[in-house]
Amino acid sequence: MTAHHTTHDSRKQLVIIGNGMVGHHCVEQLIERGATEHYCIHVFGEERHHAYDRVHLSEYFSGKDADALALGEPDLHRTHGVELHLGTRISAIDRDAREVVTPEGRLGYDSLIIATGSYPFVPPVPGPDSETHPQARLVYRTLDDLDAIRSHAEHARRGVVIGGGLLGLEAANALKSLGLEAHVVEFAPRLMPVQLDEQGGIALREHIEGLGVGVHTGQATEEIAALTAADDCAYRMHFKGGETLDTDLVVFSAGIRPQDRLARDCGLEIGERGGIVIDDSCRTSDPEIFAIGECALWQGRIFGLVAPGYTMARTVAGCLTGGEERFSGADMSTKLKLLGVDVGSIGDAHGSTEGAKSYRWIDEAGSGYRRLVVSGDGKKVLGAVLVGDNSYYDTLLQYAQNGIDLPENPASLILPQNEGGAPALGADALPDSATICSCHNVTKGAVCQAVDEGCADIAALKIETKASTGCGGCAALLKQVFENELESRGMAVDRSLCEHFAYTRQELYALVRVEGIESFDELLEKHGQGLGCDICKPTIGSILATCWNQPIMDPQNVALQDTNDTFMANMQKNGTYSVMPRVAGGEITPEKLVVLGEVASKYELYTKITGGQRIDLFGAELHQLPDIWEELINAGFETGHAYGKSIRTVKSCVGNTWCRYGVQDSVGMALELEHRYKGLRTPHKIKMGVSGCTRECAEAQGKDIGVIATEAGWNLYVCGNGGMRPRHAELFATDIDSDTLIRYIDRFLMFYVRTADKLQRTSVWRENLEGGLDYLKEVIIDDSLGLGEELESQMKHVIDTYECEWANALGDPEKLKRFRTFVNDKCGDPDIVNVTERGQPRPARADERPESLAVEIPS
Amino acid sequence: MTAANAIRTDDIHELCSTADLVAWSGVVALHQGRQIALFYLPRGRDRRGDAEIFALDNHDPFSGANVIGRGIIGDKGGEPVVASPIYKQHFRLRDGVCLEDDKVRLATFEVRLEGDRVVLFDNA
Ligand code: SRM
Ligand SMILES: Cc1cc2nc3c(=O)[nH]c(=O)nc-3n(C[C@H](O)[C@H](O)[C@H](O)COP(=O)(O)OP(=O)(O)OC[C@H]3O[C@@H](n4cnc5c(N)ncnc54)[C@H](O)[C@@H]3O)c2cc1C
Ligand code: SF4
Ligand code: FES
């Protein structure tokens, strides 16, 4: 790095200190507004990771890794020539020289943005030395903090969190998910004192105690004393008043402090209780220096949420590129799920506005609580508190933010619907200026405009407007507004499968099951119209196959399949097919390998190892398929379903039979799974993987179903995907035995089959599943819908009726009649011409074909 | 097209028998070097009437492969079509016109069902 401006670059130098959520958003905004034309941008981040989603930090413990939490495009900086210095702390700002001090030297700046965020406050409680006892003073802010918690938790039984606010409760949840007995100690008389009122605190406490987390409110910690090896726990916490609590580790979550040291040291104006003072354009007392995010103090306020930080980031990006944005404060309403409990706080939750009146709804039995704060004249919503059910949140927030007039009976807004509650505020009642996504400042008007400009689904809308790509809290509202907009444009939200069936795939699945419909004709007769088409036929073929498992070549099914399923082989670009027998788990005997080789040379097929641990033979003509399969089946092979929307492969690693690290028989499990589910037809293909230990050589976390061996059993991951949009699978259950594993997978697969849309991989299905992973766990693990047995028995039917489709077809001369290139001639297609490359055949390109064949026959 | 009674008998060729056809689907016959895709609708395009048969060139102009006879048949707004199995364009069964690009048209052939025979009227 050079110490001063690079001479050959005439652009100004812009330095950003801090690569957290807000710093990163600022970079994105600068790039979007073309700032790289005028500025050479340097970003410094003390953390070694790319910017990541701190808001969803806790998901690090439920299966997401640093990559999955990373923000934005991985190549963003490189693509746009932004210099990113990770793991690099700025130690000082020299305002006179206009330079920042880095570990490698000094770097000049024309403009500087401080986005250093905040740090966790650890009160000076007397206790053991933190060098030798780090587990007595853990914090919860960065990925590294979470790694430290995870490693200390391995040897711990009990963990205590000091601080019962929003983050403290998240930390307690994390401890619980790591298998510790968790406790929360709060100095105030109630939990979440900032966001909740007294009743709300009581309701939340009941929920949380119900989950087995100890809650100790009104307790001030005076000392943490180390215990001896003879004791059960490592530390004893002494509270003012004499009570004690023993624990193995302590996480402090007693509030955050703005990280303003650099600014302080170089003499910028700092607030009385910390924070870098900024004006409406986010400038500090030095006009060339900006501060944004949690380190900034605006009108005496620090904003500890990401949305206001993003607004500041946009403001600065605007300032530097000639925009006009101003920061004018932000709404601090929040909605979250803490330990599975809905908690919401909107606007003036405490009713501190003069003359404010409140309505309260309390359900002591169910620990539900809702409070609505309205203005003195009873016309507007000022704030609200929700515990136990956030379905009221979106509507209340819109009333509060947009000053919508209250209905005649304001209490109806917080009453359950069946007790005279008002229906949720329809999306059409919102003004165009209503903010739908506060993270990205997207208004209803902007959503409407995007729809006008052609956004036809939520995915497109998210790309176009960025709505719902921050904290995700606005997803439900966005969907509502979107569908409302479509409807109001007369583009009725049409979920029909196609012009022949006015039903969704899910509805058709239910009709087939419930009415016992066994053929396409019958379904078309009863519920459809026309002849059908290339959309509904394969979809319904798949549904019929899942439900009744009839052979795919049976006469009533044959016209439904696309060519791959019809001929049980994959069509290639020249009209020939590939042949892919099952090689379950990737395990194959030498004898069978020889047979594959012999068959391939006999029929002159191109041979390749696939990405799915098996062998594909390419270039067979239609009429050759039965002969090829006859030989393969005689050698003990069966169909590999490479052509179907069905179970593909279960990738395995060698596991504990050979590998020195393996802890379970991963190959054995892969074989069991593949043989159990082979033949199951699904809305889209399904891939699985089983690894013998955490090194994960089978890449199970990139599969629809991933299984990783543990000392105690298996960890199950679900809904991963490679392909076009890779998605990391999520941890679904830990340390389960083989029977439980299989039961969960049975249920999971049948639930997916029942509820997914056509051609929807599990990853996309999961992302559209309301209630997300928690809901899925409830349905599969807790059997909340009481479907468990039914799903298992439906799966059992498929397993019991499995039959190799190729063996079935070979046994029936009628079916074999279809495998003719020409019905009136035994020859093959004369237009198929191969050339040899690397010792194997491949289709000739146009310029390699003999002249005579390239000429079209005139008609 | 000429009237049926003006066709000489040596212009009528038997392609195959009706038993070779597959209901609501396609097969391919070879006739003097031409590949003819035959689509069989046993109850006609409204699924209520008499059997119908359509014949199109088997060559898919989009992929260059001879595969049209292996596409799925169905209808678009009541118009019977076949979808190419490679890149999924739709062609009208009655005149071969491509719905996605009406400049592209597959050759059609005059084919009829006579008893259990499928015959081609070669009026080229
Ligand atoms: C043969 C193979 C490539 C190879 O030479 O290795 C292959 C070939 C095809 N893949 Fe694949 N995929 C093959 C492994 C994969 C993998 C790797 C894996 O399974 O570990 C992936 C990424 C993992 C995943 O699916 O999550 C993969 C992701 C895709 C996708 C993208 C799916 C997605 O969700 O984004 C498609 C397109 C689709 O399904 O819509 C696709 C589609 C196809 C099709 C069916 C495309 C087509 O319509 O012609 C190819 C025809 C297969 C054939 O002719 O036999 N193939 N494909 C692999 C067969 C594996 C097997 O033994 O069954
Ligand atoms: C567990 C958890 C849950 C949360 N949940 C929510 C939520 O649900 N909703 C919500 O709105 N907000 C939530 N937040 C708060 C949200 O994460 C913050 O508001 C947001 O991250 C602030 O962004 P920032 O860029 O200002 O600070 P940060 O994200 O903290 O980034 C600051 C970065 O600057 C770096 N840095 C500091 N000093 C230097 C230096 N001298 N040199 C180089 N780099 C430096 C730091 O290492 C850090 O990476 C949560 C926070 C946590 C920890
Ligand atoms: S995942 Fe584990 S058991 Fe399997 S091969 Fe890798 S190291 Fe060995
Ligand atoms: S409100 Fe956070 S993503 Fe929309």
C-alpha cells in the first residue's frame, strides 16, 4: 500500500473505516451511484470476514456458516475496483495530514467515513482474570465471539447471560441450542425493559421460563468467583442481596457502546455519553469526515438497529455523489422471535406521549399480551407492545407510521378476530408513501412502480427494489402488497397450473389423493379442460406416480411423460439418449464396472463419470435402449432415474469402514437411503449426501437432504442446493439415531411432495414456506399437524411397491414397441453422425458432417 | 391439393398399422428418406369425436435433431400442438407453424386412417 495518493490516479481518495453492515451498505450504495468514477475507495475492516449479516448472527448456531451470512455479491469489491482490507484495524486518524494510520503505514484521504459500529459493554464486575478465564467474560457481537462461545460450551453444562434485553435473550437461546442449561440475569425488574412495559415483560417471562430458561430479574451481579475443581460448576455469581447462581460460563450482554475511540482521539465532537456527533447529512464536526451506523449520534440519539444505519449510509452516498438525501431520524419499532416467542414493539410503547391512552389485551392462561397506545384525541396509533403473537404487527405499524385514522373501536385492532377484532389492514388501505421495507427504504409506491415495469413475481421484485433483502421482517407485507397490486391491475394472481387446470400443483395433489383419481384422463374429465399440455401432463404424471406408484410405461401414463421419462433415458442434443444405471451411494463392484465398460464398447457409447458419483453412457439410439438395458439388468443393474423428477443419487464418503476420521458407516447409510427412496417421484429432483464425519467429504450440506455422522448418531440437514442458486442446507436435527433419521426423512419428503409447487426444489420451497424452518420442525419433529403417521404410511406404500421401471418394460412386448426409431424400418436415424475425440465418440458439429446430410430435404 | 379421386393409387403409401400408433402421443415412420412424425388422437381434438391423425416433419429446426415425434402433445387455446422435446417450442399439428416464431413452419403430410392401416397421400 502506498502512503499517499497514487499519482497516476486523478480520482479523489475515499476511506471507509469499518466493514460492518452499515459500512458495507454504504459501499454498495456508492457503487450503485457511480462513485467509483470520482473516488478511489478503500475499505478497512478489523474483522477478518467479509461483511456479514449481524442481524441473523444467531443462525450461525443453527446451521449457517460465515459464507451463508455474508452480505451481497462476493466479488463486489473486485468487480468495481474497491480496495478491501480485511483483518486490518485503523489505529488513528491524523486530521491535519488527512491520513489514517494502518498497520502497514499511512493512507491519505480526501473524504473519510467512520462506520465502526459499537462494542459490547462489559461492566467492571470483580472476578477472575480475563486472560486466564475468558469464559467468565464472553460477549455476543461477532462471528469470532460466537466461535469462542461454541468452543467454551463444549466443556460446559450451564451458561448465564447477563442482560435480559433483545440481544441477551438471543444469546440465551444460543446457549440453549448448544445444549447448555441457560439462565438470564437482568438488572431491571423485567425482561426487555427498553421495548416492553411491565405486563409485556411478565408475559414474555412466562413464555421463556416455559422453555426451560431460568429468568432472574431485579438482580445486580456483584462478583464472579472462580470455584475449585471439586465443585460442580466453574464459577459462582454473587448478586446484591446475597443470592448466588453457579455457572460454567458467562456471556455479557449488558448493552452496547458506540465505537468512537478514533473520533475521540482526533478531537471530533463526541456526545456526553459517547457517540460521534453528526448533522442531517451525517457529517461530523470535521466536514470531510462522516460517521454512520451505530457509532453515530444524531440529535442526542444512537440508533441500535440496522435500518437507520442503512438510511445514514444512503445519505452519505448521496452527499458524495451529488444527491440530496437527509437523515431525519428513524423509527425504532422492532419485531422479533425470541426463543420462539413473538415480541413486537412499535413507536411509543410506554405511552409516554402526553395525554396518551392505552388499550390492553391480556391472556394470562396463554401468556399473551398486547397493548395499543393511542393519542389523547383517540384518533391515531402512537405505539404498541405485542407478546406472543406478531400477526398484529404489520397492521399496527402501518397505522402508526402513516397516521391512518383509527377505526371506531380502536381496541378491535388488538382483539383476536373471533372476538370482534378488526380484520388486518388490507394492503390497499396503505398510502403510496407507506414504507414497506424500512431496511432499504422501499415505499408502497416503489413496489407499485416495479410491478408496472414488469416485475411479475416476488423474486423479481426483490431484485428490482431490494425490498425484503435486509432483515427480512417485511416479507409478509411485501407479498401482500404485491398480490394486491396484481389484483388491482386485473392481473388476478393466477396460480393455475396452466390453461387446462385452474388449480395449483398442491391442489391437484390433494384432489388426486382425496378422490382416489388414478389417471390423467379421469382428472381432466372431472377437473380440467382441453387436451392438456407439456406443463400439466408431466406434473400430473408425477403426482400420480407419487400417489399410486404405477409403472410409468403403463398405457394410461405413457403420453404424459416428456421424452426422458417416456424412454427412461435422457435425451441429448442430437436426439440420442444417455443411459445411467443406479450406482447407489457411489459404491460399485469391479465386476459391475467391467460390465459397464463392455456394454459401452459394444454399443460405442461415450463414457463419463458424473457429478453424482455414477457412470453415464451417452449416445444410444432409441431402438438400442432395450438391448442395452437387457444386458445391464442381467448383470444386476437397475434404472438410475436420471431422467425423472425423482430421487437421484445419495452421495457418500467412504466413512468409518476405511477412513481414519470416520465415526459412522456413511456408505451403509447412503445405500440404505438410496434404496429406500429410489423410485419416489417428487415435484423436482432430490439429491442426498451422507458424510462420515464433520470433514464433510460428501458435501451433504449442498443437498436437499444431508446427513453427517456424529459420535452419537447423525445430524440431519435439509433444503440445500447446488446448481444455479446454491443454498447451504440448514441443520434440522442433531445426534439422532438411524430410525429417527429415517422417520424424519420419510415425513419431510412426503410433506414436500404434498406442498411444493411444480419444479420447485426443496431449497426454493423452504424459502417460500411460511413459518420457515421452525414451522418445518414443528410439522416433522413435533408432528404439530398430526400428519406424521399418514406421511409415513404414504411413503411406505411407495417403498413397498418399488419396481425397476426398465425391468418392468423389458417384460412387456407392448411397451417395448415404443422403442423404435421408426415404426416401419429397423434402421437408425441416418442423420446421427459421430466423430472420435480423445478415443471416444461425440456428436459431429455442423462443419464436421458430410455435405449430403447437412442439406435439408425440401418439402 | 388435388381432389382425392384424382390421386393415382401409386401415390398412396401404407406407412404402418394403427397398432403401431400410440394414443395421444407420437411415433415416427420413414418414407423414402423422409422422417414423418405421426400423432394420434383416438378421440379427436375435443376428446369427444372421431379419431384424428396428424403428420409433421420429424426434423426440429431449432435443435437440428430429428425428434419432433417424441414431443408431448396437447393444446394451446384449443389448437392441438406438439412441444419439441429439446427446447420446448410448440408446433401446430394441423399446419406445422411454430407458435413461438411464426416464420418457422414444419412440413406437413397428408395422412389418413384406413381401417387398420395408416396411409400417406404423396402428392408432392
Ligand atoms: C450427467 C450430469 C453431468 C455430468 O456429466 O456429471 C448432469 C447432467 C444434466 N443435468 Fe445436472 N447433471 C449432473 C449432476 C448435477 C449436479 C451435481 C450433483 O448432483 O452433485 C448438480 C448440482 C447439484 C444440485 O442439483 O443441487 C446439477 C445441477 C443441475 C441443474 C440445476 C438444478 C438447480 O436446482 O439449480 C439442472 C437444471 C434443472 O434441473 O432444472 C440440471 C440438469 C441436467 C440435465 C438433465 C440437463 C438436460 O436437461 O439435459 C443434464 C442431463 C443428464 C443426462 O443427460 O444424463 N442439473 N447436476 C450429472 C448427473 C449426476 C447423476 O449421476 O445423476
Ligand atoms: C446478535 C445481534 C442481533 C441483532 N438483531 C438485530 C435485529 O433484529 N434488527 C436490527 O435492526 N438490528 C439488530 N442488531 C443490530 C445490528 O446488527 C447493528 O445495528 C448493525 O450491525 C450496525 O451496523 P454498523 O455497521 O454500524 O456496526 P457493525 O456491524 O458492528 O460494524 C462495525 C465494524 O467496524 C469494525 N471496526 C471497528 N473499529 C474499527 C477500526 N478501528 N478499524 C477497522 N475496523 C473497525 C468492526 O470490527 C465491525 O466489523 C443485532 C445485533 C446483534 C449483535
Ligand atoms: S467425511 Fe470424514 S469419514 Fe468421510 S472420508 Fe471425509 S474424513 Fe473420512
Ligand atoms: S424491513 Fe428489513 S428487509 Fe425489509
